[in-house]
Amino acid sequence: MLEKYLREIGLNNKEALIYLALLASDNSSVVDLAAKTKIKRPTVYVVLESLAQKGLVSETTIGKKTHYQAEPPERLETFIERQKIILNEHSKRLKDIIPQIKSVQRESGERPVVRFFEGKEGIFSTNEDIYSKTPDGSPIYMIYSKDLLDEIFSAEEMSKYKKLRLAQKVKSKVLYNYSKGEKLSDETGDRIRIDEKKYPLTCDISIYEDKVRISILGKNLSGIFIKSQDLADTMRSLFNFVFDQKKGPEGSITAPGSES
């Protein structure tokens, strides 16, 4: 029980064993500790040095020999406080460090993370993953058929994730089908309607940061969630190409040669 707790607060298995062994005696030599804990002597030296750095062990000289003694258990409180300070410092630095770590990942090649999901609950869980992120200033890119979404999901269900996105101040860039007319761009997002008869959309696709969520809106709701910077960047490039090339004065989009 005590060993388990000591491991939980940051000591490794050997450190916990040696610290408890020292607490059980006034002081011990390396030979004594090796015999009590069954840890090899060279390793005992390393562990004692580590415990000393944590402020939990000190040296004492008896005759001509070096012995070691455990600091009082109250020192564990000081150790935990130091751990909290260190974690807080790491937390502050993390925002600067993450981009550096990501750059190493990109240089060494990226392996996508892929998850499959089924049903409404699966779609909702991926929505929460995408929309609950802290905004980095970039929009979320969406492709969908509003007709299909209105048919499958209630207005309350649709509103929930829109509110979550807007609460995070994440704007949208949208390509959509809608047989009932235009959904013009506004302060929440930029929208382009695609002719639902010529170019029907039967999937709901979201691209945000390094994530792509594809929901298949057929009889059996299912989909794929992919975490891949390469895929997300490529999808955004295609998306922006359409926006740059096809956006009309009224927020609609038409195929080449079909302008009226």
C-alpha cells in the first residue's frame, strides 16, 4: 500500500523500496540496503543519489563508513509541493513547446490516427472533439447537405454544436447543398451553395486544425475520424481553391458554363 502511494506521487519502484527500508532503520549502508531490498549494489547507489536530489535521503558517517538515513516523512509534503511547482512551470511552457514537438513529428513523417464510428452518438462524440477545441484563429471547414442534416437531426441537436463552435469563436467556411434556397454568409461564417441536382452531397465533412471528420448520411449513419495534418491541409487547399475560383456575388456557386 505504501509503495503504491509513493509511486503515485512520483517515486519509482526502487526509490520507494529503498526509502521505506531506510525509514525502518536509523541508518543503513549500501550493503545493508542491497540485502534488504534485493536490489544490486550499483543500482542502490544510483537510487540513493536520486532520493537525495529529491530531498528524501541524507548521508551520515559512522566510523569510516558512509551510511544513509531517510528524511522524516513530512519531507514528502515538500517533495509534492516541488512537483506541483515543476508541473506548473511545464504547463506554462507547453504552449511554446508543442509547436516545436509538432515540427519534429512533421520532419520525421506523420502516421495518421484513424477512428471509425457508427450512429448519431458516434457523430456527436466527434463533433465534441472538434468543436470543443480552444480556437487558434483558423476557421472550421464544412461540407454538407442541409437537406439531409435537417432530415436526420433535430433543430435542437443541430443548434447544440453550432452554439459550442460559436462559444469558442470559431468561424466557418461552408460548401453546402440546400434545395430551399440560399444561406448567405454572415459574421459566423462564409458560405457557398452548390447545385444539389448537379453536385449532390451525401456526406457531412468537417476539417479543423489537424482533424478530418467524415459522416456518411445514409440509412446506416457511420463515419471516419482522421487525425492527420497532411490530410487536413490538403482538404483545406481544395476547399480554398473552390472558394477562390467559384464564389459569386450572392454567395452561390455554379459550374463552369452554367451561369445564367
